[in-house]
Amino acid sequence: MTARRSRPLVVVAGLAVAGIIMLSWTQTWFTVHLHAGAAVAAKVDADGAAAVPQYTALAIASLALFLAMTIAGRVVRIVLAAVEILLGVGVVVSGITALADPVAAAKGAVGEVAGVADLSAVRRAVSSVDVSAWPVVGIVGGVLAVALGVVVLVVQRSWPGPSRKYGAATAGAAADARAVPPVERDAVVDWDDLSAGVDPTSDAVAGPDSAAAGPDDASAGAAGAAPDDTVGSNGRRSNDGVEAERGAP
């Protein structure tokens, strides 16, 4: 497998890792057993949402990050890889912290049942805690996220950049638009053209193509043209005599 072909595999692996972290967040992490009479229930299940509520934000950010890598340039990919490493470290640290003190991680779930909010009161109400395998799954997902971030930093140099096809077309269209000289307009002439039933914005009125007409077309136009200055004709498109029509000296 070449480094160029590694991008789709890395992106798919990143999406899978984000899915693993999210799956771990939805499962039961701790089963807390309470002393008799300390609460209305004998035990409380604390899932990942209660133990590590930040997992969902970290997993969604990692998911969006790997999707962005499919269209990002080289510099942006380096930044995204560094962010992915930080996200993975955050997942690992959060999981280890919850696993090191399950009672503190499950304080919210226990407090709702026992009717207490202080951590010391929660500890007095807890008799034992059963730990599932899902905290370890979440931590492993964080480690894989860190590893994928490092892999991206190493192999992203050979990945193709974003397509420049549409960017070049847009730039060419903008250059052509800048090259076209602006048409000199006058409100009085435009109004006269409209009164004569001629669209003043039409290319036929503006006449930029008339300069490119051949000699036969020019002679034919001269033969059929009226001697006077007809409203809406090409001759009225210039501003010559407009000031005189307005009564200017």
C-alpha cells in the first residue's frame, strides 16, 4: 500500500475510532451498590454519559476532523492531525480519571437516587462498585486516536491536495469580467430607449459587438439607417449631446 492510498484508510479508521469512543460513552461503566437504607434503590448504573460527559464532544470533534481531512490542504492537515492527537489525549485522560475514582465519576447518578450532592456523603452511601470493560474500550479508543494523529503527520505529505479545477475556472471568469470595459450609461438615454421599446441593457443596444462587424455589415447598416438621430439607436448610446438636451450651456 502506497502512502498516497493511505488517506482513505486513515479517514475510515478515524471514523471507526470516533464511533468506538461514542459507543463506549453510551454503555454502562459502573454499577454502584449502596448501603441498605441509604437510598431508594440498592444499586445504581452509571453509564459513560454520567461518568465522562465530555466524551460525546470529543468523539464528535474527532468525527468532524477526519471528515475535514478529505478536502483539506497540507497545512490544514497538519493542524488537524495535531488537534486529533490532543483529542485522543483528552479521551485517555478522562477515561483514566473516571476509572481511578469510580465513585466520584458516578457521583451525579448516585446523588439522584440517594438525595445527596456532596461527594463525601456519596462515598458514605456506597458499599461497592462494579467496573465494566467499557472504560477500557474508551481509553483504547483515545490511544488509537493519538496513534492516527501521528500517522497523519507522517503520511499526509504524499496525499493529493484539494482539486483546483473549479478554483481555476472561477479565477478565469473573474479575470474575464475585469477585462470587459464598463458600459457608459445615462439615465435620459436609457429612458428614451425604454420609451422606444428597446431594452437599454441589451447587447444589441450597447453594441460592443458592432465594432467587430465586417465592412459589409457596416455598409448595410449605414444604408438602412435613418439620417436623423433615432431614439434607441446605437448613436444615442453615447452621451454626446446629452448635456445639450438637458439645457446645459
